Amino acid sequence: MDAKLIYFPLVGMMLLTLVVWIVMFKRRITAIRTLGLNPSTRADLDKFPAPAVNASNNLQNLFELPVVFYAVVLAIAQTGHVDSVHVACAFGFLVFRVAHSTIHCTYNHVMQRFSVYAVAGLCLWTMVVRFAFALVTG
């Protein structure tokens, strides 16, 4: 197995974060211009439309579990524990996080978003537990 494969989902997550960041800025700037909002006024911040708020919330969400993902991927790669299960879980995490962001930033169906979030979480926690077990068992 080529150990470098583990880095593709890591870079994919970084690119996903970039895309959501761009979407958020585009939606916020559009709202500021079309609604005449003042982003430095607390009352105006509450007037942002749902698409701008959802993109902002999704960007914040990309700095929660994905932080653990980045750390475990780097630790797995650094310690030589890359295997097909870790790579599959890393790609699974990426795919389901892309689905999560897509749902969150478009039609935002909460139960669908939660379902893909949960599957992504299972991929991530599988990686973490397998890595911890590998460290303990040597």
C-alpha cells in the first residue's frame, strides 16, 4: 500500500474548507450589498439570510471533528500505520463530509445532514480507535 494515499483525503478536506469559505464570503457579501446590512452591527448580523448563515455554520463545523481527522491522519502517516482500512476510512470521512457540507449549504435537511455526519464520525472514530490500538499493541 502506498502510504501517500492517506494524504489525498487530508488535502480534500482542506479544499472542502476552502470551497465553503468562498461560498460563505460570497453569500455574506451578497447579503450585505442587497440588504444594505452593516456587518459590524449586532442587529444586522441577525438579519443575514439562511444561506449565508448555513455556510457560516458549516465553516465553523469544519473546524470541529475535522481537526481530529487532520491530527490522526498525520499521526498515522508519521508512525507508519497506514493501511487499507485507514485509507478507506479517510476517504469515507472525506466523502461524507463533502455530502454534509453540500446538504448544509444547500437545502439543509437536518436529518439527512445528521445521517451523513454520523457516518463520517464512524469513519473518523474507527481511525482513532484503530490507531490507538496499534500504538498500545505495538
